[in-house]
Amino acid sequence: MTISTILKNLSLVTVGAVAVTFGFGEAANAVALTGSFQFNGIGDPISQVVITANKLNFSPNPTPIGLAAQTDSFTSFSSGFVRDVNSVAGLNGSPTLLSNVPFLDLGENDGIDILKLTEVSEYTFVNLGVTTAINLAYKGFFTSSTGDISQAFGNLTFQAIGNSTEVKNLLQGNGSITATFSGLTVATEPVPEPLTILGSLAAVGIGTALKKKQKKA
């Protein structure tokens, strides 16, 4: 093997090693939010929401929430804020797609560690006799304080007076309902970053190349 060939092979291995180191380093430093938590309105008087066929208006806006049953990343938070949602599928029968609408801000109301919505379902109604639970599912993503992304899924529940037929008819007739609320949010594994994927591929490539060289030797 000539000196030039050796130098060429060393260069390829060095470039690959740099890619692996950089890719794995990015993954190690990522601090995406994962886990789950429950939340509800707090304060005196307690936070409420005005529900219409296509909007959620929290009072005040943003309105404070308290967190409970936190797991993983969310154990660092005990409170947050939720904001109005001005485009809800409501009674349309199909989900509403949203363009990264800020909804749930953990900790301070500062736009850091925030959940943005990309989809909101239609209302579903659960008859509880003299009251009705109105459920609304949502999807989106969390952006952590370090800028790392994780996928988010959740559900809001509102308690309304009246049976499910009465509540649904009220909303269909352009009426509104003022209710308390609670929710559950789950954040899944962070979306892989391109550099991390590149590092993984480089590691596989280097391993394969070294095995081939060993066989030839």
C-alpha cells in the first residue's frame, strides 16, 4: 500500500469520525421535553373558559394552570399558562389543521418551553346525567428552552351543565358555555435531527469499511 493510499484512507476515517462525534454530540446535548402531565385552571376565582362552536376563550387570557402527575421532563414544572384557540373544529365533524398556534406555556408566560398546536379535533360529548363532559383532542409539538422539538398529544375536558343533547344544541345554535377545564398532555420522543442521523450513518459506514479492510489484510 502506498503512502498516498494510506493518507487517503486516514482522511476518510477522520472525516467519518468527525461526523460521528458531531452527530452524537448533538444528540447528547438535546434537551427535548418528554413525558406527561395533567393540568387544570387555578386562581381565585378559578380560571374558566368560554366555549363556542368554533372557539375557546380562556379568562383571563392567557390563563394560569396548575400541573399534576408530572413525569420525566415535566417534573421541573408546577404551573403554566394556556391561551385562546380561535379556530376549533367544534361540530364540523372533522379536525381543524392549525399553523403552529401557541397554546400551553410551561413555567412563566414567556414563550419558552411552549406547546404549539397543529391540529384540533371536533367536540365529543359524554352524558353524565345532569352534566356533560365536552372533550377536545389536540396535536402539536413542544419547543424546549434549548430549541429542541418533541411531538405532543393531548385532551381538554370541559364540564357543562345539562345533558349532552342540550349542550350540543346550545352550541349549534351559536350559544356559549362557560365552564371549568382540565387536561392531559403527553410528549413523545424528540424528532431526530439531520445531524444525528448523519452521525449514525457515518458510524455504520466506518464499521463496514474497517471490516472489509481487516478481511483483505
